[in-house]
Amino acid sequence: MDTPTKKLADQYLRLGGKRRAKVDDNIVSVREWEDDTPEAEAFWQEHIEPLDDKKRAEVELLLPTINSP
């Protein structure tokens, strides 16, 4: 079942998003080592960045982690 946050994360990745989740002591953040495509960056700014902290963390947890290949 796709949740709204799963749909956001999936769409971001489909658009070429490169951000990776970092989870440390239950604190979620994202890291950018590579630039997003312009489409993914625009999607992040429009749909994910404005979310409250809890919802944004839910999206970030669905991204590949910094430990993922």
C-alpha cells in the first residue's frame, strides 16, 4: 500500500532525486553528494520541503540511505 509520503519519495526518486537519508540516534536528515536533476529539485522544494518536520522525516526515511549502494 502506498502512503502519501511513499508516493512523494517515489516521485522524487523517479525525477532523478539524489538525496540520501542519514539516520543517527533516531534523528533523520538528508545528505546531497550529487546534484538533483532540475525536476527533482523543483519537486523537493514544492512538495517535500514545505511539509512539517514529522511528515518530511517520513519521506526522508523512504529515501535510500547513505549506506545504500
